[in-house]
Amino acid sequence: MTVDANRIDALQEENRKFPPSPEFAAQANAKPDIYNRGFEEFWEAQGRERVSWFRPFDKLYEWEPPYSKWYLGGQLNVCYNCVDRHVEAGRGDKVAFYWEGEPADERRTITFSDLQREVVRFANGLKKLGVKKGTPVGIYMGMCPELPVAMLACTRLGAPHTVVFGGFSAQAVAGRLNDMEAEILITQDEGWRKGNKVPLKANCDDAMELSPTIRSCVVVRRTGDPVNMTDGRDIYADELQAGLSDDPATCPCEPMDSEDLLYLLYTSGTTAKPKGIVHTTAGYLVGVATTHHYIFDVKPDSVYWCAADIGWVTGHSYILYGPLCNGTTGVIYEGVPNHPNEERWWEIIERYKVDILYTAPTTIRTHMKWGPQYAQKHDLSSLRLLGTVGEPINPEAWMWYRQTAGLGKTPVVDTWWQTETGMILITPLPGVTTLKPGSATKPFPTIDAAVYDEQGQEVPPGQGGNLVIRKPWPAMLRGIYKDPERYQQTYWARYKDTYFVGDGARKDEDGDFWLMGRIDDVMNISAHRISTIEVESALVDHPAVAEAAVTGRQDPQTGQAIVAYVTLKATHQASVELLSELRNHVSNKIGKIAAPANIVFTPELPKTRSGKIMRRLLRDVAEHRALGDTTTLADPGVVEELRSRAVAEEGKEQ
Ligand code: PRX
């Protein structure tokens, strides 16, 4: 048999379908005719409807590949759109955020008026430090309410921010601050995580030794423990703000041009120097507000919980800017899902009557590992929509989510996008789209997605290839900060004037997209190119398995052989019988070619701090290489543990 070396074989067959219920469809924000709307008409209308302008735009967009500009000639302010205009419209008493600290019984309810006062006072403090339009600001915080306050204060002043996830090391912080040439750093004394205190200010001290451009560090008190404060550089936020006004008239929202820099967000950089992804003001705000409205079917009385960290793009777009622009009530939870126990999430949903929940497949699989009994103790009947993002979702995890959290009735929207895309691009629209577990289904209206072979031809339905986007969209990245060459090379060199995503995908006969993971992770077994997600989903399909990660290791016969790392549900035990059962299960489900040569049982998988499985490290372990960069790992101990298990397993199998 001849095999096109560039094609990705599609093995998974998943036939379950869930059409929208008539009740949901009748009340949905999206109606089927949304797909008939013209590109320009749609985005012109969204631009006018979703955002308030200080000066209206006079041209929708310009496209000079690889750069686009949107809403040209317009002026607006993000903080005004997310906060002030809701207060001015008489909705000041509406809750903006229910905040829940990790330590039990620490809760705050923050209305839009409260948020406005806090943001104004914070912004007045920053002004005292000389922050103004264009001053680059770094933010390194946990999920306390002052994090959104700090971000909004920056946008109020027109100061671009870069938020560095609170789990990153001092070195990672310094690298990002230096690239942005940040002048101000906002942090907190300590954060809470898994019941422990995280030394955020101490990390900043180390980072600032390497970041000469920082002149002031603002420290929010969270735990209240004493931290080192350097005279003349460091100041507590409450001291900075003492006596300052919280009247919005004292700190008007800076009018920004549509294409002014809003923020940089550095991609996690598991392989190379992090890329500073550039997002600008108007197109980004319109893009996230529009997608948030239609995809999450948000209503005026919704209580919406996106359980990501604000330090990732998901938090920027769908905790902060999209939802607040739409005036939505959100939930922010500071800690981990199992503190003090595995019921924490479900308690939060019950307490606030959350109706929309948005999380990552990795979290769903973690809940699967613990078992459904924790969710079942709580009243989850308020939930009417579930969403996922971050990785391909295994069909069984999708089913579990719908069954356990959604009580078998809610739509699940599997949303595909990237830091670079700024907004969701491939997704079901609830009430319109027939759902398929494991498929992100259709491009959002106006998004022109396709699957290409290496020559730039569209592949036939059912065949895997490279996902590309052929037309611009409002929230797309405007480049890599200070590195146009890398921008061109990474995204635009493969196909002419077409955005190269870096993910594999296939489109089925109905035009639904199935994401197949990063192209770099595709395995080559006896000249068949097999995506990791299909083997992983076949493993997760077995009732004993909660989570699986596979990778290819070199093999003299087959080129590569599949090594699988498997985490079992709490109810199951590892055994030699289970090993062969799992191999057979994969063979039966998707074919003998995809059966793992080795299976390693492990209680945890190595993941980035945003929850993505780090397959590159698994390859290093499988091929007995020295480990590459492990600094972005959530728990570096996991790899060492895996290494010893891998050696033990191979011993057994030979
Ligand atoms: O590989 C895809 C995967 O996550 C990548 C983007 O990661 P990041 O920039 O960190 O943004 C994550 C949150 C938007 C993509 O290239 N990915 C994200 N969502 C999905 C996904 N893979 C499959 N299905 C998804 N729904």
C-alpha cells in the first residue's frame, strides 16, 4: 500500500449526534440564518451593536497579508465598554463578579459600580506612578479580584498590559517583562494554591533583578504576610491609593484608536522563546463580545463561569473582556478544584446557580478520575450550557461532562481557538448546531477554515491534513511583538496569504471539523501518520481509563512505535491483564496499527500549567533522552516518576 507521507490517517469513528432541542433552539441567541450573513455586513453590525464608540469607525477592515486592521478611524476605550457604560445605563447594582477565594468562606460580591470604583482608584494610583497611554505594564498575580481590576485600570489609561500566569517562575516573568520593556509590575504579596501560599512578590524580586526596565512594583495585599519591600521601588497598592478618588470623573477613560495595542500575551513557549502575541483594541473587543454572546448563549440574568486562569488567553477573552463588554455576571474562583475536597466546583455551581460553565478537557478528565459521586451530591439543575477549550476532547470525556454536569440534557460546545486567534473560531452554536462528541463542528459565521495537504490543496472529507484559515477575522493577532520575521515564518510561510494554524484536522461529510492535535505531535507508524488524540480517545473509551497521553518512540521495524501513558479511574487497579485488554480495545476501536507497543500506568500526566499534556517530554522519557525544558511543567516531579515507571514497565514487557 502506498501512503502519502503528509496525510494524517483518520481512524476514529464517532457516530453519536445530538441535535438541538426545540426548547433550546427557540430561546437561543443564534438562529440558523446567522450562517447566511455576509462577512462585511455581519462584522459591521457587530461593531455597532456590541461596542460603544467615542468616535464611530469609518472603514470595516483592511487586509494586507499577513496584517489586518479593523474598524479603522474608530475611537473607543475597553474599560468604558466593560464597566462605565453599564453603570451609566443604570446597571451599576448588577453583579459583575462573584469571587470565591480558595480558603473556605472567603467570598466577595462585586457589582459593576463596585468594579468601577475599584478600577478608578487603582488607575489613579497608577497615574501617580506616571502610567499613561502607552506605558507598558506587567502583571503577575493569582486569581484575586484585584487582577481584573488591575487589567481594567491599565485599559482605562490606555496602558498595554502583559499578564504573566501566576504559576510561572521568576525567569519566565523576567523574559516577558524584558521583551515588553515593561516599566511597572503589579503583583500581590502571596497567592493561594492547593492550600499553600505562593510567594508571588518574592518571585517578582528575583524577576526584577533581571528586568532593569521596571521602575515601580505595586503590591496588592492578599494573604497579608510580610514581604520584602524595596524602598523607592515597591509600594503596597492600598498605600498608593490612600486618599485617592474613586469618582470616574477624576480618571476619564482614555480614547484609544481601534488599532492601538491592548495587550501582549506570551504563548507558553514549551519549545522556544515565548512569542509576544499582539492584540489591539477594537477588533479584539468586538470579536470576543460577539463570540461570547452567540456561543455561550448568554442572557441578561446568566451566571457564567469560565473556570480558566485569567493569565491565559481564555481568561483574557472569556472571563474578562468578552463577558464584561456584554455586561455578564461572572464567577471567579481562586483555587484548585479539589480544595478542600473534590466537591468544591459543584458547590460553587450550586451556590451561585451557574447556568454556563466553560472549562478544559483536562479538568473534565480529572473529575472523571475522581468519579461522578461528588457532582451528584449537588443540585446542578441551573446549568444549561457547557463549554470546553484547550485540547481536543475525547468523546467519552464529552459524554461524561454532558451526563454528569449537564444531567444528560445540556448542549456542550467544544470551542477551538488559540492565543493567536484571540477569539473562538470553530465551534457549535447552541440551539443551531447538531453536536458530535469530539468535534468542534463548524467555523463561526464568516470564518473561512479549511483542511489542506502539503501542496495547499483542500483534502477530501474524512481525510486529515493541516488546518488553515483563509480570511482575516477581527480579533486575529496583529503580529509577534518586535519580531515580524518570526510572525511571517510561523504562520504565513507555509501557504500564501493563508493562516497556518499548526494543528491537524479533518472535516467530515457534514462539514464538521475534528481537531487532531498539534502537527508536531503526529506519529509515524509503518508510514501511517496517526494523531495522538485518536489513540488517546480510544483508550479513554475503556471504562477503566480516565486519561491517556500517547507519543511515538523510535522503533527499528515500524519507524515509530506508540507508547501510552494511562491514568486509571479511582475505581480501577493497574494489572497485567488490563494492559492487554487496553491494547485490544484500541485495536478493536481504531485498528491494530494504532495499538500501543508499551503502556505505562501513572497517577498523573505531565501537563503545562494551562493543562495541556506535554508530549514532547513524554517522547524524551520514551526515548530515554535527557529531558528538555521542564520549566513550564505544572509539577516537574511527575516526569521523574514516569521515567522510573517507564523503565519498570519495559522490564516487565521484554
Ligand atoms: O492545539 C490547539 C489546542 O490549543 C492550541 C492553542 O493553545 P493556546 O494558544 O494555549 O490557547 C488555548 C485556549 C484557546 C490550539 O492550537 N486547542 C484549543 N482548543 C481546542 C484545541 N484543540 C482541539 N479542540 C479544541 N477545542
